[in-house]
Amino acid sequence: MELYLGYTAALMGTVCWLPQAWKAWASRDTSGLSLSANLMFLLTVGLWFCYGIMVGDWPIIIANFCAILIVVSIVLAKLRYK
Amino acid sequence: MELYLGYTAALMGTVCWLPQAWKAWASRDTSGLSLSANLMFLLTVGLWFCYGIMVGDWPIIIANFCAILIVVSIVLAKLRYK
């Protein structure tokens, strides 16, 4: 039960930023996005990715690799349309 | 070493949304924020909070309780200044 909850939370935490990335690129409206928050979040998922590699946990590695891609795209949108 | 990395990532993941919450309330500019992304993220930290309670992990409980407060404030700013 805890395992399912943990996996659901990990999956949700990965896909939840897809609508934000989509919105940023589609609307080009990124003025309300905090660059520092998104850079810190990028560092966060980067740290989790390293953590996953160090402890050899594939769900953590895969979830955070996907999150890195999504957050990088949000940061790029912010830098391009600021 | 892995433990420090995990704790750093958990702490960073909690505080990283503070600048976004601050920016949303200070600038009232939330048009670029995705409500669905933030609601899904709220559900994510809520699930991690429940997971922490179920496995009795205090760092997860505390980090996600703080994250819930911050993300709720972002969602409230988005609903108020949309």
C-alpha cells in the first residue's frame, strides 16, 4: 500500500509540470514564473537524479530524468520569453 | 553521503517554491502560472505527506507539510489574481 502511494506520488510529481511547460511555450506568457524557483527546482530534481544513481534506485532515476527534461524546457521558455 | 544528498534534495524541494509564492503575491501576475500543474503538484506533495505518515518518516512528513503550505499559497494567489 505504501509502495503504491509512493509510486503514484513519484509519477504525479513527474508529470505535473507538463501542463506548465506546455502553457509556457504555447502562451509565451512567462512573466509570472519565478526563474529562481524553477532553477532551484531544476537543482532539486538534479540532486534526486544523482541520489537515485548513487543508491541504484531505477524509479527515482527515471522519474527525475523525465522531470529534468520538463523543468529544463520551462526554464528555457522563461529565458526566451521574458 | 547518499543520506546528505537526499536530505539536501528534500530541503531544496521544499524551499524552492518560496520565491514563486512570493512573486505571485507580490506581483499579482499569475497569468503564466498553470493552475492544473500547481493543483497536481499540490496533490503530489499531499500524497508524499500521507506516504510519510504511513511509513513514519519525519523528514518526509515535515518537508511535505511545509511544501503543502507553500503550494496552497501559490494556488490561492492564482485563483485570486487570475
